[in-house]
Amino acid sequence: MLSRRELIRTAVTGSAVVALGGGVWLLADDLTRAARAETRADGRPRLPPGQRVIRRWKPMGGDAGDPSAGAFRLKVHGEVESPFTLDFTELLALPQAALSVDVHCVTGWSALGVAVGGVRVKDLAARAKPKKGARYVIFEAAHGYAANVPLAAAVAPSVLVAHRLDDKPLPRTHGAPARIVLPDLYFWKSAKWVTGIRFASKNEPGYWEQRGYHDRGDPWKEERFA
């Protein structure tokens, strides 16, 4: 059986079929060719190197958290002036954003134009008021999962605490009731079943970063492994 690292290396070599999580997904070569010809507003190609387009956002693995909206609590804390905690009703009462984003998995697939909805992390940060020394954000999730990102990446306008997918409630397999969606980094940074957004003065490698993944995870630089 292939290790996760071997599987990723196989997936990004341009194979026609990628087998993941017990399912087989055919790579959409026509969509891949079209995406490679497009350019983002920031001048980068829409499709990062080593990626192939699939037709639907594929739910990846992970130890599932509690999908109940009633049990949801999001703690915004750490190096901030005004820490707070939200329940799901309070999350829904905040200003909402509906975005179309591209998702890039470290295993080599990309899903383009994914419709997600939720609350911008930058709005939560504005309420919490990060202290001057805050430089990083640690996304905390079920079962102790964590993903570290620079503060600037976490508060980009495209980063959400997402609770909707394709104009429907987020499915459990995608991290219901809410997850992080951070489309400009490899998607292991987008923690499912999110429980906390912690601001930190020092970098703290998360779950996959401690297991050999790259600390930053920029798809356009192919930052898969440390």
C-alpha cells in the first residue's frame, strides 16, 4: 500500500486516474487544459503547477468532528485584545460572504469555481483586535488538528469560516457545521470541523507540518514537503 507521501508523488506526475480514500476520480483533461490557459488577477496562472482539474471538490479524510450546529463553538483567542466565542447562531448573524474559489489539494487535484459561503476570517480578526506582536494564525479543529498560517494569509478576503457549499449547508464529509476555506494555500491548511482561531506571536507547526509537510504550502511554488 502506498504511503501518503508516495501517493502524493504519484498523483502529481500527471497520471490519468488518481485513487484516494477508496474512490477513483477521473481527471478532467479538458478542464485542466482550459485552466492552464487562464491567468488570475494577481498575474499567476489559475492552475498551479503539478495540478489537474477534477469536476467536483473531493472530500478528503480526517477524524470527523461533531456535525451538530448546536454543539458548535468557535473560539477566537490568543494574542488579541478582545477574545470571544461564537455559537452557530451567532456565526450566522454576522455579515456573510458568498464566494467562488479554487481549491488545490496537495495530492494533485484542483476543483475550480467552488461556491462557498460563510464569515470572513478578517472580520473576526477585526473584532478580536490582534495585538501588535501577532504574526501567525493557528486554525484549531476537532481531535487536536491544527494548521498554521501567516497572519496576512489568514486575513485575506477569500478566507472564510465556511458553513455553506453550493448554496446548501456544508456536508459532514466537508467538515460540517463549519470549516476554514483558505484557497490560496494547499487545502490541508483549510481545517475541517473548526473549533478555534488562535492568534500567535510565534510560528507553531500544525498536524501535517509536524509530519513533513511544508510550513507555508504555496501551490504555485509546489511547497508540498519541507
